[in-house]
Amino acid sequence: MKVSVLAENTSCSPSFGCEHGLSLHIEINGHRILFDMGQTTLFADHAEKLGVDLSRVDHAVLSHGHYDHGGGLRRFLQLNDHAPVYLSRFAFEPHYNGEGKYIGLDTDLMKSDRFVFIGEEYEITEGIALYSCNDRKKVQRIDCAGLSAERDGRRIPEDFRHEQYLLISENKKRILVSGCSHKGIVNIMNWFHPDVLIGGFHLMKMPMGNPLADLARELDAFDTAYYTCHCTGAGQYAYMKPYMKNLHYLSAGQTIVI
């Protein structure tokens, strides 16, 4: 399995740009998957630099309905004329940050016939599936961090029901890809127990200190290799790394083989 980082908050070299967002290109068993499209069209520029032909993507996945993961959606639909885009049936609900700014998707795209709206589970193909986990028990309280969603004309605290996770099974390994882990990274680990986890932990506002150290120890207790990025936070990553034996960071322009 080959993963190329097309967009992320940091870059691996000055020849690549960066933005608050995430986009990954995944090659697995003859399938080409685009996981998220970043905040802008930067993911497409980086794809060209990395030799990734977005017109040949077979499947696209939108992890959740926030602008920093779906901002490049229109550009992808222009570059690729056939790949279905799998997203939660709740992805186009209006979403807002703590200051009331709209952080959702471009609603002009809602009627695209390329979208496959997902419920709780969906098998893309053998060994590649999506899960929302809205009905699963939580051991970690979800912190909405001031974010809200609009339903029936009123604002409510976010429950992130629009977030989904990509699970890939290959050579007896379970590889989980998560955009932001808004539903709680500890919850997600308990739900899936993956051999490899790729994605953000959404810890960027968590202060350094014992709670973060305790969280790092809890994650380290799983027999999992972590490749984190985006909303984990660079400072939080650096703080957690001494507590975790298999924690790595992904930046734009980087390619890894798992």
C-alpha cells in the first residue's frame, strides 16, 4: 500500500506548499483512492508534482463535511470524470466554527450525480469499506470544541455524525484512515483496533501536560503504527512522541509504503 500526501498543514520541503487541510492518495491492490481534497486546489498541484494522475482515481472518499477536507471537491470533479465520491448522507448539513463562521461544503455541488451518500457502513470493494460508527459505544467523551451544526433551522453542538472512516484490509493487516477523528481518537481505536492508523487526532488545542501524556500512553498500549498529521498539532505531536514507540508525522509531498 502506497500513500502520497497531497495536502497537509506542513510540507516536507520548500518545493511543496502547505495549508490547513488534508488530502491523501492511496494505491492498494490495483485501486487508486483519493481520501479528502484539502482546503483549496493545492492537492491537485501536488499530485502533478508527485506523478499522481487524479484522472485515474477509481474512488474518492470525503471523510467529513468540513471545508479543509472538501474544499478541493469541485476541482477533483473537473479533473476526474468517473470516480464516485463517497460521503456521509449528513455531509452537506451546515457546519460552523466557534465564532459562527460557516465551515461546511460548497452547497452548489449538492446535486452532483457523482456522489454516493453513505449510512453507517458501506463496502466499496472487497477489503475496502467505510464506517460512520454513530451507533457505537463511546469510552471517550466527544468534545465539540465550540463547533456547531444546523438542523431543522437551529444550531446545535456538533456530534460529527457526518464523519466516516476508511478501513482497508491487506495481507492480514487492518489499515484505518481517519480525516480528523472528531469522534475521539480513543473511541476510534477501541472500535477498530487497527494495525495501522493514518490521519489526524484533533488534539491541536489540547494543552501540553498530563492529560496529553496520558492520552499518548493510552494510544501506545495498542499494537498500532500511527501516521498522524493535520489537526493533531505539531506541538502536540512533538510532546506525544517520547511516550509512543510507533508514532510518525506525515507532511505534504511525502510518500510512504506500508
